[in-house]
Amino acid sequence: MADSPITTVAILGAGAMGAMYAQHFVEGGLQTSLVASGERADRLRDTGLTVGGTPLRAPVLDPDRDEAHPVDLVVVAVKHHDLAGALEDVAPFVGPGTTFLSVLNGLDSETTIGERFDPNRVLLCIALGMAAGREGSEITYSSPGELVIGTAAHLAAPERLHRVQTALDRAGLAWSSPADMEHEMWWKFMVNTCINQASAVMRKPYAAFTVDGPARSLMLALREEVIAVSAPEGVPLGDADRERWDTVLGGLPGEGHTSMLQDVLAGRATEVALFAGRVVELGRRHGIPTPYNQTIAWLLAEA
């Protein structure tokens, strides 16, 4: 029921983020499963995962093998290009009381989830300060970060938000719920667009972007193009958002790598379409030049 406590959690995506969150929910006493099908499900069953050296005690829910039953909370932690398939995998386990929380980057995953199921089941969410990595079946993390969660007029009711907040408390996961969640989403979009992409093409850790030089100059140029398109989209960013990012950047581990840089170094596909691609699209719509993001889109499309 929509007003009952969350007791069952399904995690979509068993990468560093998904596994780390799964471990927290397990340790918080919530019945937690990893949703996967086909070869991915077989691999997870056969090899399992460890998080911080501890085996992850989360069974695999396979839509092709397991009985359909609704879960209370679905945490979406796949890459964006895997989202559509992942939503089909989890569909048998979605019911009227199921709430979705997406930690995907970009501005669009909540819309995609709402179109497949129901916008009234979807919360807004961004993940801040999480530092984790995966090598094979081993996940390590230095900080679980904070989940910034909220809702909007066209999305889930506040009651669903309160249930998720309580579940995160049980899992020992920090959260905050700002009044203007849509502004928070755009701020994170700005951050991802400037630091993820600049680090991916410059192949530099966070420290390189805190001092004057080519790396920081590129990051700032990408940032300003996001700010330029934000106003005509109705969520204007400004000086306070610039200052906030500089403060956050200064607190990140200097030798740490962004997720996009990790993808480039590992030869994986990047999420450049979510960032540069989206900025270029918005620039065209509003007649605003976005040459830096256009260049990044060209470069990373070939990576």
C-alpha cells in the first residue's frame, strides 16, 4: 500500500553505485534484490559481488524465471543506454505501490520511467559526492555520498517521498530534500556536463580542475553553456550555482576520477549524449551557440 513502510527494494544495475546502495539496504534490514535477466543474471548468480570486501547478500530477480510480485521501491542505477531494457526487466515486479528512484545522470530518466509506468510513481533524485568503483566482481567505495530527493507537481505524491526518506534512514544513507528540486536537477546537470566531460577528454583527475590552466578553462566554458541554456528552459542558473560547484569541487578527492573518465579509460561507451548532446539540442532550440559542447560531442562520439 502507498502509505505502508518500504520493506522490499529492487536494484536495477549492479555496477558500483547499484551494488553499493544494495549493500546499504541489506544492512538496513530491507529485503533487497538485484534485477537482471539472461547472461547478466547468470553471471551475478555464479560469481556474486563483494562490496567493501563483504559479500553482497542480495538475490537476483529474473523476470524470465522468478514469480512476478510487486516491490515497494525500485532504485534505477543502470547506464542510460541500458534504461529501456532494464525497465522491461523490472516490469513484472512493479505494482501500484511501487516507487521509483533514479540515480541516473541527466535530465530525462524520470520522464522515461514515468512514460513506461506512471509519473505518479516517480521521484526526482540526484546522487552527490558518491565515490565508488568496480573491478570485476569487487566494489569499493570511500563515500556513499548523499541522495538529494524530492518531487514535483507532475510526479509522485509527498507520501511516497516520506516513505523513501524513512527507508534511506534505515539503510544509513544520507539524504536531503530541497524545496526546489528541479533547480537541483539542473545544477547537477551543469556539474556533470562540465566536469565529467572535461575530465574525459583531458584525462585528468579532480585536482587539475581546481587550478588555472587548460583543464579548468575547458570545464568553465562547458559550464557557461549550460547556464546560458538554463534560463530559457525556465530554470535559470547563476552565480550562486557557480560558487556552489567550486566549493564542492574543492572538497572532492584530488586524485579521484569522474565516472565518465573511468568509462573512457575502460573503453566503455560514455553518456555524452545526455550532456553535450542535450546542451547542443537546447542551444539550437533557443538560438544559443554551444561550440564547446558541440566539440565534446564530436570528440567523445569517437572515443
